Amino acid sequence: MAAPLELSCWGGGWGLPSVHSDSLVVMAYAKFSGAPLKVNVIDNTWRGSRGDVPVLTTEDNTISQPAKILNFLRKQKYNADYELSAKQGADTLAYIALLEEKLLPAVLHTFWVESDNYFTVTKPWFASRMPFPLSLILPGRMSKGALTRILLTRGEPPLYHLREVEAQIYRDAKECLNLLSNRLGTSQFFFGDMPSTLDAYVFGFLAPLYKVRFPKVQLQEHLKQLSNLCRFCDDILNSYFRVSLGAFSCVNRNEQQIDFGEVHSHDSTTCKLIAPDWRHLSCWTRNGRCKSAETDTTCK
């Protein structure tokens, strides 16, 4: 019997299975390739690794970083790129490099450096899923790590100051979004009718920008003008993450586990709906019904 594949990752909100880009990349690729992952959603009882998230654990391996996790899944015969040509494979590598160079710095800045976004959205969300006292330490460390990564990649001369770097990274990100929009065109996915590694990366980078409600939204506003990229994100959410829509997650005293296609909880008496304003609205499990997560209403 094959060893179970378990993915520890940050959970979701705003209709996303995860608000964390790297976690989304791996979750989407697993869906596209049919990899049977059990997803352990990190909550405030987290006592696991303090290293990179997501982390894939098997009987013999612990693997972090999306590229390494995807390579491992391919070696296990879960390959979303099986039907791609050599040229399409080369294009995939080129576009992923473009995403990491041009779009990722703006994603990091939007979440972790822009002060209004960080203090009202990012920090409260991540801190609520960390145990004390880690909740007081780790968000700030993640913010500093994001800033360091931005400055290391984009702070070379003549862009010495953060304000100059900010202006440049958002220009580059908007150009990258325009390029992605032109490349996608009217197609369902970037290489036709079946999703691939490139689709997983684009979805992972774009979906949080598209869905998370930030007070400062300059890149989000630009993305929402590119209707085909928004449709691309919506189609993947509807087709592959239907259970996760509405940010529905079962709350468990020990840990949250989502086996793709089902939601599991060892303490399955209560479920909660993560509302956009950070409050949790209790609802009945199994037979109960909730109104949309997009409205600030109580459950019936």
C-alpha cells in the first residue's frame, strides 16, 4: 500500500481553499494531477515545523517549497504536464520564472509590506492560526522575510529606496498581468483544455490577489480589469475546489484536515464560516444552512 501523502498548509478564506500562494500552487497541482493528498490545515494548535509552508510529508520524506513538492509528485506518477510538448514544457519554465521575477514581489508587498494591508488583514489572519506566543513573533518575521526578498531581488541600483522599489515592482506586476491575459486569451487554460503546472502557479499567485479583501488594492484593481484572468480563477475554484467555496472549514481542537473532495474533523460537532471581517459565524453542521460568506449575516 502506498504511503499516505500529507500536506501541511495555510487554510482559506474569502472563498479560497488557501490564502497563501505557495499552498495554493501545490493544492491546485494536486487537483490537476489527481494526487491523493490529505491536507492538514494549520490552525492555532499548530506544533509542527517552523520552516517553510507548505510541507509535504510521506513515510520517508519531508519536502517543502512548491517546486520540490511538485517534482516529488511527478516522480510518483502524478504528472499534470504529461500531454505537453517539449516547447510547452520550455514555455512553462519561462513563464514560472517570469511570475517569480515580476509578479511575486508585488504579491509579497501587497500581503506583507503594505502597512494597511498587513495590519488589518494579513497579520490578524495568520496570527489567529498560530499558537501563542508564536502568533506574536512569526507574522513579523514573515513580513521582514518578504521585505528582504523584495529588496534582494529588486533593490539593486538605481533602485536603492523602498519607495522607488515599490513603484517599479507594481509596474512590473501590471505588465506581467497584461502578458498573462494576452497569453491566456479566450482559452480555458494556458495550454488548451487541460490544466498544467503553469495553471497551478498562475492560479496560486492570482487567486489571493483577486479574492482577498484588502484596504489597498491597486494591483487588485488592475487584475479585476482583466476579465479572462478573473474567469480563469473562478473556473478553477468552481471546478476543482467546490467544497472550499464560501471559505467553509471544520474547526477541530487538535487540527483541521481536508481530504480533497471531503472535509473531515475529529471533533465534528461545529463548523464555522470565516467571514470577511475576521469574525466567525457559527452554523449548524451537516443539516444546517448558512447564508453566503460574502455577507455579514448570521446562520439560520
